[in-house]
Amino acid sequence: MARKKTTAKKTATKPRSSRRKGDAGAKIQELARSVADTAFRRQEPHVDIPIRALSNVSFNQKTRYIEMGDKTQRRSFFNYGQAKRFMQTLLVASKCKDLIDEDKTASIRQIYYLAKHTIRGTSEKTFDDQGESDPVLEDLEVAVEALREELHIFASSKGAMIGELVFVDSGDTIDATRLGTGGYAIPGIVEPEVIQFRKCRAEFVLHVEKDTVWRRFVEDRFWEQHRCILTHGGGQPPRGVRRLLHRLHHELKLPVYVLLDNDPWGYYIYSVIKQGSINLAFESARMAIPEARYLGVSAFDYERFGLSDDVRIDLDANDIKRAKQILEYPWFQGKRPWIREIRMLLANGFKMEVEAMCSKSLSFVTEEYVPHKLKHDKQWLD
């Protein structure tokens, strides 16, 4: 591959007290003002929540990512079946506003405990368990059009990075080539106010599904031999990982290749990275990478690379159902290579994991399989 020398434009590191205080706090304040104004007009207080479902998303052929529609569901205070959820929504919004004002962050679990209490004069609790608070937080995100990270809520870190990149994280300069075998744990918040790219010598990004495969690439120093950045998302990549991939692609102009299991779940992960997800359709422009390429594993690789029967895992009924559902996604329809791929999976009747490549040899995936795919462009899927 032709080498691309890219050096990121330097930006001043902002002091911690000024980070992420802008739009999210103002949006919550506007939400509260809207509810209060409605009450003062002696009308029923309510919050309109965009519907997070396939029925309210569409695929934009021009941008090539999923966009959220304008369908909403009204959550009203005087509706007996909605009153509690209405109160919970405003309560979580209030706690997020407090975090923003104090410039502090909290985990999803901590926001549950911050908002949980017994309502005065009753034995009723605001939340019975975290299963109630998590969906309310997701509703708040779409209602104010802000990621939870902008609301100062973070999830557990899941994902890592290593390779030809020097960057700054909260004032600390980090050379991603000097991080040992553990790499850099990708945080939930990776916005430019927190992470700034300084020097990049990578030619591309290789994202793999699981840490077990990522460790094989790290141990074999694939990133050094092929001048790249290696990332993983611990399965379904969390928001921080997806947002970082988006930034690496758009700001540093790096191609992004993904190496995932040959099963419906691997196809779905690729779809989320490439087109965005239904739940976060309102933020696809900051998360999706329409130019991402599926390096493998492909259903055609069983014969193409002479793999043995030991790598085969029979498809179950759920696999078959999921594969057919994915085949009907608007963003897969019309793409003949992908239609052939999914139909081949179903015709094979089995799926394969990336780890199965070690049946050839322990380093087959790093020394032969991926280098071959990178060299022969027609063997990856767009």
C-alpha cells in the first residue's frame, strides 16, 4: 500500500474546567424551560421523545448512513401510565445538568444511584432498578440530541489501541508504539477537548472484533510491520471506540478495515461501524464511517484459504433468522457482493470465528491471511 504521511493539526489543550460545558447543558436547560412554560400556561407538561426504532430511521443514499426520522412519542405528566416515566426523565436530566455544571463525570451505574430515592410521603422509589434508568438516559440523549458522554455519563471502558500514533489525552502526551502488550485503553469520552492527535505515521486502521485476536496482532507486532493502528472493541464496539475510529478516519484520512467473525453478529458489527446504529441514528454523522471496509472473515474464505472442517460451527435457527433480517436492511440491498456473501453463509450452513484461523498456524491470521486481504483489494467487502 502507498504510504501516507499525515501529521495532525495541533490544537491547544483546553483547561479541564472548560471541557464539554457548552451545548448539552444548554439543551437540558431548554428542555426544562419548555416543560415549565407549558405548566405556567396551564397546559399539560410533557416531553416529546424521538422513537428509537427501525420504523423511525431511514438510510440516506447520499450520506450513506442511517438517519433518525421525526416520529416522536409524547410523555405526559397527567397521563397515569406515563407520569412516572415523565418524572424519571426530568430527574435524570437534572442529575446530568448537575454533573455538567460541576464538571464531573459519573458512570451509568452511578447516575442510577444519584437519581434513586424514596419519594417524600410515600414508599415509592424513583427507580426500582437500573433496568429502568438506563432506557431513560437513552431517551434523554435523543430528546436533547446529545451523546451521553456530552451529558457527562460514561460507560465502562471496553476497547484498546496500539500503533503508529502520538496523541495527547487530558494533557498527557502518549506514544501508542510504547504501550507494551496492553495498549491504550480507549475511554468513553474521546472528543477533541480530551484527545488531540499530534503525529501519525500510520497508513490505515485495522479494527478487530475481540481482544483475543487483537493480542495476537500485538504480539506479532503487526502494527510495526504494516505501519498501522490496531484497535478492538471487545465485541460490539462501544461509543468511545466508534467515535475514535470516526475521528481517525475523518481527521487523519486513514482507511478503516474491520476484521470480524463470519457470522450474522460480525455482519451486524460491520453495519454499525459503517452505517451507524438505530439507537444512535441522531448521531450517525459523528459515529458512522461509510468508507469502512470489511476485510473478513468471509464465507468464501473456507475454500479460498483451504480451511479444515475443524473451523466450522453449525448455524442455528437464530443465526439463520438474523442473517435473513440483515439481508433485508436497506443499506445492504442493492450491494451484490454483500448479497452473495450472506447467501453463501446460509448455503454453507456454518459460521467461522477469526480465531479459527490458528488451525492453519498460530500466526496465520497476522502473517498470511490479513496481508493477503490487504494486497488483493477485491477480497474485501465495501
